[in-house]
Amino acid sequence: MKFADLGLLPELQRAVADAGYTEPTPIQQQAIPIVMHGLDVMGGAQTGTGKTAGFTLPMLHRLARHASTSTSPARHPVRALILAPTRELAMQVHESVQTYGKYLPLRSTCIYGGVDMNPQMQELRRGIEIVVATPGRLLDHVQQKTIQFGQVEILVLDEADRMLDMGFIPDIRRILALLPANRQSLLFSATFSNEIKKLADQMLKNPQLIEVARRNTVSETISHRVHPVSAGLKRNLLAHILRHEPDSQVLVFVDTKLVCSRLAHFLARHEIAADAIHGDKSQQQRTETLDGFKSGRIRVLVATDVAARGLDIDDLPYVINFELPHTAEDYVHRIGRTGRAGRSGNAVSLVCAEERGRLAEIQKLINLEIPQEPIAGFDVEDDFHDGGQRKRRGDKRPRSDKEGGGRGSASRGRTSGRKSPLIAADGFDFSQPYQPMAQDADKLGETDGEIQPPAAVRKHQRPIAFLLGGLGRKPG
């Protein structure tokens, strides 16, 4: 099938040809005709299969009837709203809208946080048909009354699963309440979960479900491998791997912003052209870093999951997981940066003993046993193949021998007549109501029928007035 067979406008077909595409991907083949007919869609495909064009092209096709060269803002109300979870992804989607809609007189803009609102407000005031936005900044403009949704015809939620992960669902619901009820809604996601389907039930009307592959599958063109390594040797192993692949660009994923910055600095000190991208960097810094990576000036980009969400590089040969993600679905998103559009890719993971549980969850999710390849000189912990359990069991055994019994011996002691933990050493039973007289007078000591504390305790007692600051020192 060719793009010409999908019935797109000649202007769109010309723009697609300029971009170098001739045949639609499976998700595009299914989604484009359905969206062109005005139906709601819940579409899912592996990252890098062209799902952005799967909704961008038919959206432009439907909005073309509103295209106008007039300079009046009244002729350019907001007709389509595309929501993305991160600034980088919003910029990527907006770039696609500009690429495919360059021969149509439709205006588009991208609004996101981290930058001054005034230029965005001026852009919106001149009239915009297509708005690509992150939820938080969009609500800022709603509060400032710089955007109106009264004529929105199409709503698109891109990467809806990441919206859930980042806690944007309350913001999404607020935005949905502001939109016209009579609209076309599209929900696209690389992975589907039960939560995503609940959201779809709320915003979609009789949606067409499009899944071109089993949920949470990965591209068959990506080769996976694991390098078992001690946690303390990960940085050195990463530098070793990069030195043996001198001509390859690499995207390295970490879990935290602190590790992201430190790892990039470590690689730079070892004469490897590396930089970091994470949420604490300004938008200008992040844009400059991404541009440097795409141009090849930066060879290794160290990134957190959120910051790299919108990264779109046609031929990225390597993705390295310096730390495995806490959520198995994030592994699918990470390695989706390589092996795009049918190209081959490599997904490498550096795994220590503490991450064995995460590795097992990933293999279960993608239904693939990832081969493990130890590298000489980078030893793994002794307990790696036991999932980190051998060391913890070994710690408990000598402690139980030394201290006279662990959990098991304590339970045996309770059954063999040992006192309850509610019985104190002096015989006081905390499970019984308070008794004003001692149960065991010779153990506590009696004076004139009144309970007296033991002598060791009386020695350190002071008058209450002293504790309240009422008594001074006795005269000598």
C-alpha cells in the first residue's frame, strides 16, 4: 500500500514524499482511514512505528476545510488540541505537524512550561488552529484566558501511559471538562494498561481499537543483552563498552537526575563526548543538548526517562540501561529509541544483583529470555545468580547462632513456655488493667502499704518542684 492509496489530500501526499516516505506503517494503514472518517480511536503501537504521523496526517486532512490565508485571528480559532506529557515530545509532535502541513495554510504552535509565557500568549492571540501542549502549561493559559476551546473539533492524547505515570490525569480531566462534548477524540499510546482503558471509557465514544502488535512487545529488529556487573564497577564497564564502540552514538538511561549529571561528568573526564539531559536543566539547555546529540557533536547522551521521552533519532544504534527501570513498561519505552522504522538496534543493560528482580519482570513482560554476557575484569557479586538472596540469608544465619535464635527460635520459645513480650522483666503485666497495689510486694518493695519504687530508681528521682524550676540549690 502507498500513501496515495489512503485518500489523503494532494498537499499532504506531497509533504510526505518530501519527507522521504512512500509506504505507510501498519499503524498508519489502520489509523488514517478511521480518523479521516471522524471516528474515535484508541491506537497502540511500538515506539518508532510512526504513530505520530498516524494521527497527524488525518487530522490535517480533516482540518484542511478550515484553512485560510486571512490575517484575522477570528478566522483561526483553535480547532485541534494535542496533549503530550513532556516538552520534548510536544516539540517533536509539533515538528511533525509543521512537516506534513507545510503546504496547507493552517497555523500551529507548541506551548510548554519552563519558558516565558508572554511569547506563547502573543502567538495564541494572533490565531492558531492546532495547539500542541503539555497539560500544566495549557492550564496556565486557561487561567490567563489566553486560549479558548469553544471550537475544538479534535482532541489527541499522545503517550497516554506516560500521562498516567507522571500524574497528569487530574489535569487531563480538567481539560476534558472545558472541551465541547461534540468532538473527535484520539488516544495513542505505546503501551496499554487497564488504567488507560478506564480513561478511554471516559473520553472516547465507541472507539476503534487499533493494536498492530501484542501489548508491550518490542521490535524484532532490536537485539538484547545483559552484562552482569558489580554495582561499583558499572561506570568503568560503561566506559569500557563505549571505548570499544568508538563510532556509535549511544543513549544511556539512568533513574535519577543526580546520577545522570555525575555519570555524564565521569564520561567527559574519560575523554568521551557526553552530556546529560534531565528535568533540572532549563529548556534552552535541554534543547541545545538534544540538538548537539542529533547533530553528532555529542556522542553519548545520559538521560532520565522523562527527559528522553521526545527524543526522535532515525538511526540510533545503541541504548544502554545503566540502571534498569523500576517499571517493566519503561524498558519498552527506553529501548524504543533504537531499532526504529525497521532498522537494527542494540539494547544493552548493566545489571547488578539488586536489579535481578527488575530484570525478571522485564523478561516476563516482553516474553523474552535476555542472554547474559559477563565481561572479563568486571566481576559480578557472588549472590548475583541467587537474585541477591544468598547474602541476606547468610547474614541471618550467623546472627541466629550467635544470639541464640532468630525468628524461628523465638517462635519455638513462645510455644515452650517463654514469657509473653507483654510481661516486663520485673513481672508487670502490660496486658492487665492498672492495679494500685503491687501484685508481688517483695519484688517491688512496700512501705506502710504504699508501693515504693526500687532503691536504684529512688536514688535518681528529684522533687517535681525541681523539675518545674521551683527549687534552687540547698544552702551549704
